Amino acid sequence: MENQEIARVLWETADLMEIAGEDSFRIRSYRNGATAVEGYPERIADILRDPHRNVTEIPGIGKGLAQVLAEIVERGSCERRDLLLQKFPPTALEFLKIQGLGPKSIALIFQHYRISTIDELERLCQEHKLRVLPRMGAKLEEKVLRSIAQYRQRSGRYLLSYAEGVAAELIEALGQVPGVDAVTPAGSLRRGRETVGDLDLLVTGPSAHAALERFVTYPRVEEVLGRGENKASAKVGREGFQVDVRALAPENFGAALQYFTGSKDHNVAIRTRAVKMGLKLSEYGLVRVEGDIRVAGETEAGVYEALGLPWIPPELRENCGEIEAAAEGRLPELVELQHIRGDLHMHTTETDGRATLDEMAEAARARGYQYIAITDHSKALAMANGLDEKRVVAFARQVREINRNGAPSGLRVFSGIECDILKDGALDLAPDALAELDLVIASVHSHMNMEAAEMTDRLMRALECPHVRILGHPTGRLLLHRDPFPFDFDRVAAEAVRRGVWLEINASPERLDLHGALIRGAKAKGARFAISTDAHHPKQLDYMRYGVVTARRGWLGPDDILNTLAAEPFAAALQSRP
DNA sequence: GCCGTTTTCGGCCCGACTGTTTTCAGTCG
């Protein structure tokens, strides 16, 4: 069993404990344990098996959780979780995803009504049966109904990072089958969409069909939906993520990759173009209608070439002008991961990060970066132990000291802050404290349910502060969880351009904020960008690739992005503000 | 349940908003 799965069982158990009203410190320990397990570099299952090792050497894991971990690895659950699941239906965990309902309310609902599905919860609200319970009223019923609608809209999609993980796992497993040459992901994963509905894997090689057999018997396959000669579909993992695996003949590979990568709209436009040229494009190849002569299909580039087009990067294939641009030879040069020279948004143990400045710097060096900015939270985020002015000044001094002596990692460190934008648009820290820092990111973390006009004013005011250089996760969305807050993006983007403020492309797979369409719109206004991971753990520095993919979906090249600059010009850019 | 030590017990645990209240519990970040 992988660490990720163990962590998931711990998270679930903690959620159930919360509904059961158990001791909050114990719940916290379970959650801490889950985070520790999730981020641990070695497999917990291996450590448990090794008689010379002890899982209690992992910080956050004590005697109690060691026992629990052993149980989970052995049989996928633990006693506490089993007992709680006898008390509450498994769907109780689903109820927690409905905004406005917390553990206490859910427990109360279960005490009064025997319900187990979201549909039944919806009916309770519609029949005004929630308002008879203590501390519940009409407003809550409305809010829950709205949240249920949102929840339904989102279900059935998965984070890009999740889909990528499943893809990597299956590519590894199917790639080991003798006679399989390559396993290639297509679909929205290949286009880098922020959420993915299902996964398409294309298999080539003399024994590609053997991979289908391996797939349907794969241990994590929960339900086989279909199994034919060339295609198998199944639900993978407890989340029920649908994966389609196709075995392809090598001569079809390019056409199939093009076809299954999509998007649908892109393909319709491409096939229309083919028809106009007297060609017919399908997943089996590109054929000249007259005489039924096959002209392309082996490679994707060959298919595009035969249509008079350069190869179009998958991230652009949304039928948003990419075909016209390709035809006119004005496809943009897109940014790549190797262009990125530093990461500009990360947290440390000073606030809610899991590693120290030195550890983050070392991790950044290992990824080949020239510089990083440390940007912990400001004091408004009390729960994260945000920095006040005094700590900011001390931190800026500490960083100057580090750079003077040369950081052990050899990396240049910039002092920064992720400063909260307060309700009225003021920044959370005094200007003279902000002036001490190399980089100020301004972000909204609270009061997200304002009217659009009010939120716009708030952001416009935040941009007035002369120390602000980056607007952090500008729309505040949390994928599959919270919609972006409403505001006039165009006005704010234009103001950011005018004031020389960069817009963040937050690379955390839960945010990817800004997203492609907004990026492109802002670029048209002259905006410039920073891609940052918002890492709270050294491993999360790897999120950069999701940010780069998102920037590519916004048609950005290396010159549009601040942190493609080498250390010296980057430092100079920080100094100069119009 | 973990951790650390003034070493086997006590601390961990903030702050604002919201809705349903008549003084505050629950949610969220």
C-alpha cells in the first residue's frame, strides 16, 4: 500500500472523528500523521516490514499512530474507523464537502433523520425540515441547496495532479508488459486541463493487446466497464476514476493520438479543414477521399503537416484561434519548465509550511534554480501564525545576512511576504515593514463572498500600495471546491499593468489560478506574470510543472514570465517599478 | 494522540463572520 492511500484513510478517520465529536487534539494528531505519511520519502509499508526500523522515527507518528498505520497497511482500515462507520454512513464524509455543513451540523442531522445520500439531504432542505433543528434556519437550507448544486456540477472530475498520478502508475504497470513499446496519455490530461474527467491511455507495440489484459486484472481496478479486442475501460481506485486503454497499430498511432487528445472542438475544426482539402481524418488516419489514398497517420506531426499546419502543442487545442494561428505561422513560442529560474512563492515553518528556509532552499537548488523568494503569511492569518511587522523586519535582516555570507545552497534568497489584502483593500502590514522586503505578494484569503463591485474596489486599492509586486492567486478559486470570487477581472488586470504588478499563476494543483483563458486575456492587455508553486513542503516545488502547463494554455512564452529571468536581471526587475 | 520536559503530565487551541440568537455555537481559513 502506498503512502498516499494510507494518508487518505487517516484523513477519513479524522473527518469521522470530527463528526463524532471526539477530542480535537486527537483529531489534529491524525491529520498531522496523515500529512507526515503523505510527504514521507520512503514507503511506510516498507518501514513497517523492516524489523530494524520503527515508524515512530517519523515526526508526528507516535506509539498510537504506529499501531494504526500497521493496521491500515495490513487490512486497509483501522478499528476506530470501522467503529465510526458503524455509527455513521460512509456518505457522512461526502456531506463534509457541502459548504455550510460542518461536522456538528452533520452529526445533528444524523441524530434526527435517517438519511444517507445527498439526494435525501436535498429533499430535507426542500421540505424545510432542516430549519426545525436547533440553530438551523431558512438561510442555511438555501445555502446547502446551492452547495449541493455546485457539488453535483463538480463531481466526476478530478484534479490534474490526481489524474497524472494514476496515469504514471498505469504507464509503469502496462509498460512492463513484454512487447509493449509505449504507453501514452491523451485526452484532457495531455492538454493540461486543470481537471480531468477520465483518462485515455494509448498503447503501442507488437503485444499492445497484452496490456489490456494486464490493465483489467490490475489490482487497483475496482470495476471493469468493458473489454474488447482493442479497448478496455475500467474504474480505478476507490474514487472510481474511469480509465480507457486502447491498443493501437503503429501506423495509426499519430492519428489516434491526435483524435484522442482533443479537444472535441479542436477536432471538429481540424476535420472541417481536412474535408475542405478533400481529405478525411479519423482516428485511423488521414485519407485522400479521391482514390482512398492514405496520406498520414503514423505521427501526429505528420497529420498536421498534411493539413498544411505545423504541429500544434496540445495545451492550445481548444479551438480558440490556434488553428488560424498555426495556418498563418504565428503560433507562440511557449514557455517550458526548463526556462524557470526560480520559485517566488513558498512557505516555511515560520508560518504554515512544513520545512525550514534552508530545507526549501536546498530543495530549490536540487531542482536547478538560481533563486527563490520566501513568502510566508502575514499576521491576519493568525491560524497560520502569520508574521507581524517585527518578525518581518527581523526576517528581512536574516535574509540579507544569508546572502552576504553566501547561502549554503549557493542559491540567492529573496525576502518576501504573502501579505493579506484586508476586507477594505488595505494591506495587513505597515508600509515601512513591507519596504524592508525584496518581494511583496498581495493575496486575498478572507471575505470572499463580497459583491463583485466591492471586491473589485478592494483589489484596486491593494494595487495602490507601492510595495506590492505580485497579485497572488488572483481569483481565489479552489478547484472542485470553491468558485472564484466575483470581480471585474479586466479592470484589475489593466490596473496591475499600469502599476507594474505581475499576476501570479499559482501552480498548486488545487488552484491553478489564474487559468489559461484569463491569462490570455490579461496578456492581451499587456500583463506580465509570475509562475509560483505556493509550496508548503519541499516536494511541492514540483508543482511548477502544472503552473507551466497552465501558462502554456494561456499562450505565454518565456518573455512573459518574470521568473524566467536570471538572478541578476530578476533582482533588477524587482527594484524597478513604474 | 504527539511532544517535550521544569521527564509521565499538561499544552496543543487563533479570529472573524454568520445565522440564529437574546448571548453564542458552528464554520471557515
